[in-house]
Amino acid sequence: MHDAAGGSSGLTRVVLTGGPGGGKTTAADLFRRELGPSVVVVPEAATLLFSGGFPRYSSVAARRAAQTAIFHVQRGLEDAQADVFRGRVLLCDRGTVDGAAYWPDGPDSFFAAHDTTLEAQLARYDAVLFFETAAAGGSSIEGGNRWRTEDADTALALDRDLRALYREHPRLTVIPHDPSFIHKVTEGVRALLQLTGAASG
């Protein structure tokens, strides 16, 4: 299911996505702790870049530059870990599709700018687990990530756009907002167990 640069076909690659403040990073960590060394988490490329000093400006050109860097780092991280950790479950904290929701000129322009298609990038992943943003229930999206700058309205718009991008994936599972964060993350971990169990069985 992966593209030519995407590692071995026997690897289960699951992307965790959704609007900001959805709980995906927490769920990934809990899942890794639950299954131990059989799981490898690919960290969020945006956080790596911005925390490492990549400038974050609001101009259109700067936003394009940031999303291009994120796309290539995300793809490189996935491909490197897919090659090194063959046969393990690869959990991707966001995927190469996500940048299309942040691209200032729309998804079609994003994929054209990176010489690819939505279909090709969706095909990199065996399954998608979508965590709806907490903003959908009027809850705070604060989660301790100092590099997250979105407000609630932006989080809702990103959530909508990301869901539209990933809805064509044949193995999309949506974890809706829940007033109990613990319950929501538990549901996410349960869904991950089912997805990876089905994929490996």
C-alpha cells in the first residue's frame, strides 16, 4: 500500500490525525506503552521543525515554505523508520496529507506543488485514525504543546478540512469528541488495537 519510497509492504502504517487538541499524541504514546517495542511512533514533523528553530511567519510565502518543509520531513521520517523497523507497527503523528489543510492555496495546489496526488499520499497508510478536535464540543484545545498556535475556530476549520481530505481512505476510523478526555483516548487506543490486530491477522 505504500509508495516506492515507503518501506516494506508487510509494515502496518497508521496515521493519527484530526484537528488540533484531539488527543492523538497522547493516544499514540499510550498505545506504544501498551504494546512495547512492536510499536514505533513517528513524531509530528511540524513540532520537530518549529521547536528546532524553523521560523513561523504568517505571510503566504512563509506558510508555503513551512508546509513544504513539514511534508518532506514527515515523509523522510516515515520512510527511514519504515526501513529500520521492518515488521513493526508504525504510528504516524500526522501524515503527509495533513499539509494540504494548512496550505494557503488549497489542497489541489498543495499536491501539485509537491508533484504528487491525494490518492498517492493516502495510499502510504494502511489505516487512518481521526481524532476530532476538542473544540467541536466547546472544550479547550490546550494540551501543553507550546508550538500550537491555533484558536478554537481555526481548530474547527482544520478539523473539517482534514476530515474531507482523509474521508476517501478505505480504513478511516473517527474518534468523536467526548467530554471525558480519558474516555476518548481509551476509545482511540481500543480502535488502534483493533486496526493493527486486523491488519496483522
